Amino acid sequence: NFSEVLKQSNQLSKVSPDGKYMATCVQYRLMVRDINTLQIVHLYSCMDQVMHMEWSADSLFILCAMYKRGLVQVWSLEQPDWHCKIDEGSIGLVSSRWSPDGRHILNTTEFHLRITVWSLCTKSVSYIKYPKACQKGMDFTSDGRYMALAERRECKDYISVFVCDDWHLLRHFESETQDLAGLEWSPNGCVLAVWDSCLEYKMLLYSLDGRLLSSYSAYEWSLGIKSVTWSPSSQFLVIGSYDEKVRILNHITWKKITEFEHPGTISNSKAVVFKEMEKSAVVGRDDLSIHQLTVGNSLFSTQSKYEITQLPTQVPVIKPDLDRANPKIGISAMAFSADNRYLATKNDNMPQSLWVWDMQRLSLLAVLEQTAPVRCFNWDPCRPRLALCTGNTRVYLWSPAGCVSVNVPVEGSFQVQSLFWHCSGNSLILLSKEQLCLCYMDSDDKK
Amino acid sequence: MGDWWTAAMMPDPAHDTKDLSSISGISMSPCRQNSPPSLHSSMALPRTSYSVLSAFCTEDNVSQCIVYINQEVCSLGLSGVGLECVSDGPSAVPLLNVLYEVLQLQKRSQRALQELENQQLKTSSDLEHLQHSNSRLKDQLEHTRRENSGLHEGERRLQLKIKTLQNCLKSEKDEVQKLQSIISSRATQYNHDTKRKERECTKLKERLNQLLMDKRDKKLAIEVSNYVGRSDGKRGLWKTGKMEARHEGEMYKALLGDYESRQRSLMLENSELKKVLQHMKKDMISILSPKKARVKTEPTDDSLERVGSEGEEEAADSSRETLEQACEQAREQLTNSIRLQWRRLKSHMERLDSQASLVACQEREGEDQMSRREQEDEIQRMRLEVQQCKEFIHVQQQLLQQQLSSPCDDETAALLNDCYTLEEKERLKEEWRLFDEQKKNFEKERKNFTEAAIRLGHERKAFEDDRAAWLKTQFLNMTPFVDRKRPALPEAECALSASTEPEAKIQSTPPLLTKSQSYRAFSTPRAAPVKMPSTADLYRSLRLIPESRGHGRRQSGETVRSRLRNGSVDCSVFSLVRDENSPI
């Protein structure tokens, strides 16, 4: 149930939001394929190698950014001969993105000098000055009505809330941060989470109208917040920090409900530890010579399977260099399953392990211990199913029922660098350095 | 005597003190050392006096000698008077007296000397000992002194160290303070710098922006082949105050919506909790009310609690009403009443627990002993019983063994035979019962057969009638008056059938009367030749029964032993037969 291998470059491959098409960039070409047949529907040529590509929210347009040239090209799916080219000129371009309505393009210029808002409807241009260069300085609400933008002027952090319809500035207020690092809307679009840079553990929660609802700080004098995620129901705000803990805030009092530790020794008897065991394919000495010619590649392939290890068990931990900037320690990635039930986390100094937590019991459910560092993990958008890759030729799937590893049956080596789900949850798009491959899920036999 | 002692010792002191160790030597050989100055030591005098007496005293100088001795004796403190008065010749008596006294004196002095010598020895040894200990102590003293000095030295050194360390600490503290101040100053500096840099940066950005704006960057452009409609299909609107107000309104609407939904969910949750609370309250009241009744009967309980419970119930009622109001007062009341009830419940439970444990303890103590004794008795009894049974079995076994080993034993054989006959009787009874059953079955069959025979008879009659009719018709057909005879035919038939019926009755009676008669009798009747084979078959298959029955009857009169073996076989045959019969 794997498709043939397709080419791509820069890992630029995205499925349209409506799930019908898949756009892929190969050098300067942009190919749009039907997701079912994988036949090329449209083929566009850009002016240079594409650095960034993005679908508009209504799946009608594709934006291709060429940062080196400061160019953005937009293609239409409905009218293949329609085109649009935006040139940012000598000021340069570092980031380009769609507004949620799919009719405006927001370009961030070099040095974060300003954000240019181009309208495809009226050709009009508007500028937003003083954007802050930070981890996540801009966020749209999930309904696409409001945009929050972090700004820096007079050495102080400000937050601007815009109405996306006409880029009207709705609110502008100073945030109580030393050095704002990021902001994120809650999925229901009413609360804005703002956090300070890693030098200080500070989480601020603002209402849509700019009132400070609450602030939270777990500790002082140590490296603070590393990652922040909302639960899809807006019920929980989870904060991963450099002290290797995940703290969960509730949405009513904004106080901590619980915290998840990531200890080096797992002794929680309720948790299941899946350990990936690699076994090289055993070939007898006699038929080695015969097989060597015929089998060739598969001779060196290894088999892998999961084994449930006895508790308590040790998780491999690497010792990070704490003197260097951005030490490899702490919770760097967290993701909720679509049904709010599970939370997957990754601790940077335990790169081979992925932790899955049960949000109903607020306890550790499973730990996946891989043989290689986890590169990427994603939840199925429809089912409680987690896919992850470790940069080898296998895809790993976790569900509450258990754990499987699937080898990508492809000629040559296909090293899965990243992966993402199709919005229906029926297929998984695997990306290697230069190739991509679709993995179709049969919901029956994969259970 | 004391004078003498002193005089004798007078020259010695210097000698004694000069060399203490020589004392022992003196005592061992006093004559050798003391002989030259014989005058000095009076002790040596008596021993040597006899040998030198000739030289000292001759015939001529007796008187002088006597005088001299007198003087000497006097100087010794003795009464030398006796010697003076004997002028003409030396009388022996005073001389001997003197001599005796001198000897006594000498002996005494000797003893004293001995004692003194001993004392001397003792003291010298004591002295030696003391000297030894003294020297040892001196050594010790020296040692401790040295140690002390060493310790002093160490202390001094340590103190020095402390001093240096304290200095170090002070300097370190100073340094830390300095560093802290440096850090803080650096931090402020850094902050200042960053702010300055940031300001510069913003200034630069501003300038850059300005420049870019001024320059009217030619490249900065958008090329669109044609405009695209808005996603919502509406036209863009002008920015006006109205718009602003609308945006505000929308924002507040969104916020309000969120708050409302949140409130709704909270209300839901609250109502759920209230329900639970109500339920709990009801339960609590129901649990507590019987207890209250009992409390009233118990005089030991204080009235305070009772009052509390009553008041509480009221509170509960009132709170139930006020629950709906959901105001502050109600909440307070509610929590208060719950708390009260809870406390009461807890105390009640505790009391119950303690009571239960007390009672249980008492009961257990009593019961334990009782039950244990009973159990033991029971076990004893059972054991006895088992023992008896075992013995019984053993005896039986023995008997059996004996019987088997000696079958010639008449008495036992007879006894056993009796047993067997009893058994046989039982078995026979059983068989008799079976036979009876069989008989009944046979009877039933016989009835069936007779019925079948009757039916056959009927059929045959009918057939014969038919034949007669047919013959008649044939005959009549042959005769010229066929037409006239036809209507009379039914009547003839009736007449024929009536005549056959009594015959059938006669046929059916004999088997009933002759029970003992064999079934072969049935085959004899004048059955229709066409139907014969089927009935014959039936008989053949059923013939088994009378045979076995006869066999059983015959055997009943036979000996017991053979019956034993055949009984089971017969039974099985019967059961087989019965199975076969049942369908009929």
C-alpha cells in the first residue's frame, strides 16, 4: 500500500486544504497532482528555485516564494493561465505567507523592517511596521478573522491585533514581557498565549480585547519555556520547558493542573515501553554468494520490531553541553491528538524516545524508544494514531492498540526525513531528502 | 643504752651516708672491716676479747685491767661496782655477771642491728623503687611535655591557617561582591547597550524605510493578470468610523459568545454537581435518621448532638429550597450543613467502628475457645469413626480372604450361600418386576393383534362380499333380468355385512380367553391369502418375545449360580425387545 516514488526538492510538498490535490516543487517547477491518481493536473514554471510554497486556505491558489530574488509568484488552479508576481524589490524577503482569506499575501522583509500586505483583489499594498523577529511573532485565529502580531518599538514589546478582513488595527497593547518569544491563539480564538524568551519562564494570557487574563511562571533563574501548544478543545495549554517537564494549565483559572516529568528511569507501572529492536537479516553462508547477486540491496536491510520492555527501564539520555546557546535539553515538541485524548512529547536530551500521555487520566501511557533520534511525529487528523520517522527507511505507527514499524518498500533507500497526514487520515505523505512517497492506510488492516 | 647506741654510731654516720650500698657488705663481714678500729665498735669487742685477753690482761696488770674494764663498763652504763670490791683477786661472780650483762647487751644490740639492717634493706629497696618510679615519672613528664609542646605547635599552625583562610574568605567575598557589582553594572551596561543598539536599529530601519519610500523602488510591484474576487464574494469596504465600530462590536460579540458558552458549560457542570450534592444529602439524612432515633433512646449521648442533628435537618430542608436560589447565603448554609453532617457521620462511623471492634474482640475470644474445643472433639470423634471403619473393612477383607482360600469350609460356604440367596432373591424380584412389565406389553400387543385380526376379518368379509356381489352381478348379467335387479344390490350388501360381524366377534374373543395359548394360533385363522406374508413377517420379528419369556420362566426354577451369569444378558434382551415394542 505504498505509491511509487516521486521527486521533490527542499521537502516542498503539500496537500491542498480540501485534500484533493498535492503540490510538489522540483527545483523551479511546481507540479499539482491529483491525490488519488497522482497524475499531474497542472505544471507551472517559476522564475527560480522555489524556497517556500503554500496553498491558500480555499485551495484555489498556490504561493511560491523565491527568497533569494525577493520574488513571490502565485498560481491559480482554476485558471491555469492566470498568474501573479510580487516583487519586494531591493528590500529583500525572508518570509511569505497567505492571509487566511486567501486573497492577501503577507511578506516579511529583510531585517524585519516591515510586513507588506499585498491584496490580490485590489492590488493594494499596506505596510505593518516594527514587526518583531522572534520564534513565532505572528498568528491567525483558526477562524481566520484576527491576526496577532508581536511588535517591538522603543525597546518594549507590543502586541497588535488586526482584523484580517480589512487589516484594521483592532487593538494595540504593551505586553509584560522582557523579550517576547512567541504568541499563539487558542483554537477558539478568544485567548492569546504570549510567552517570554527562554531566559525567563513567563506565560501571559491575553483576551481578544487586550486584557491580561492571567500570567504564569513556574520558576525563576533558569532557562524557561521551550514550546507551547494548545489542545484542540482550547481546554488545556501545555508548556514544555527546559527543565524537562510539561506543565498543563486549565482554561478557567489558568492554574497548573499537573506536570509531566520525563525521568531517565521509567517505573510507572501503568505505562508501556515499546522498544524498537533491530535485527539484521540473517543469511546463511552457503547461499550468500547466490543471493548477493540477486537480492543485493535487501541483504543489508535490517528488520525491526517493537518489544515491550519490563519496567522499570532506563531511557537513553544524552548529556547536553549546557554552556552553549540553545542546549539540547527540554521539551521541544508537543502535539495533541485530534480527539484531545493523547499528548505526544519529545524531550531533546532523550532524542530517541517519544512519550505519549493520556489526558483523561493525566498520566504516562506509552514510551516509544527508537534506535535512532526521532525526526518528526504527527497525529492522524481523524483517529488517535501517531506516525513518526527517525530518518531511516521505516515509518512507525502508534495507536492505543499497539505499535508497528513499516518498512518503505521502495527501490533504493528511502530515508524518511519527515511526514505528514492527508487531511482525511487515509494516507500518509513521506518525504525523504529528494523524494516523496504516499503510504495508504487501510483502516481495517492497520488496526 | 641510748647513749651507747649513739656513741657507737657516732663515727659511722659519715661512713653510712657516703656509701649506702656498702651497708650490706658491712653486715656480712663485720669483723674484717671493724677489727682495726676495734675501740670504735664495741660490738666486735666481746668476740675478739678472748683471743687478745692474754695481751690485754696479765698477772701484773689485773688491777689496772679491772679498773679499765670498770671504767669501760661504767661508761657503758653498767654497774661495774662488783669488780672494784674484789681487789685481791678476780672473783668470778661479778665478772660473770658483767660478762653476762655484756653478752645480753651484745645479743640485744645484735638483734637490733639485724632489725636495723632489715629495715635498712627495706628502706633501700623502697628507695630504689621510688627512685625507679621517680625516673619513670620523670620520663613521662618529659614525654608529655614534649607532646604538649607539639600540640601547641599544631594549634599555633592551625590558628595561622585559620587566619589565612579567613583572610582568603574575606578576599573572596570581596571579590564576589566586586564581581556581582561588575555583573550588575555589566548587565545594566548591556541592557543599555542593547537598548541603544535597538534604538539605532530602529532608526536605521526607519531611515531605510524612508530611503526606500523616497526612492520609489521601481521593482517593488505586483503584477496581476486580473483581479480576483474576494473569497466571500463581497466588495472591499472603505475604512470608516462605522467600520471600526462594527469591528469592535464583532469582537465583543465573539468574546461574549465565548463567555456565554463557557458559562453554559459551567452551569451544566454546576447543576450536575448540585444534583450529586442533593443526592448525597438525601443519603446522609437517610443514613443518619435511624441513628438519631437510637440516639434518643440512648441516655449516654449528649443532648447537644441531638439538637445539632435536629437543627441540621432543618438546615437541610432550607438549603434544599435555597439551592435553587444559588446565592452566597445559600452556599454558606449548604457548606455549613454539609460540614456538620459530615462531622456527625464521621463520629458516628468512628463510634460504630470502635463498638464493632470491641464486640468482635469479645466474641472472638469466647467463640474461639468454644469452637476450638468443639472442633477438636469432632475431629477426635471422626478419627475414631474412621478407625472403626478401617477395622471393619479389614475384618471383611480378612473374611473374604479366608473364604477364598478355603472354599471347603462348609459353614462359611453356607453363610455365604445364604448371602448369595438373599442377593438372588433381590435380583429375582427385580426380574419379576421386569417380567410383569413385559407381560403387560405383551397384553397390549395382543390386543393390537386382535384388533388387527378383526380388521382383517372385516376386510376379508368386505372382499368376500365384493366378490359375492361381483359374482352376483356377473351371474345376474348373464341372466336376462339385469336391469331389474340393480336397485336391490345395496340391501344385499347390508345383509352380507351383518352376517359377518358376529363371526369377527367370535374371532376376537378366543385370544383374550386363552392367554397361555401361543401366538401361533393367530396364524391359523383363515386369513386372506393376499395379506399373509406381511403378517407372517410381523410374527417372525415378534417371536423373539415369547421365546425369551419362556426361557426366563424356565430358568427361574434352576440353580442360583447359573442365573447370576444369565441375568444380565436377559435383562439386556428384554430392554432390546421393549425398545422394539414401544412403537407398536
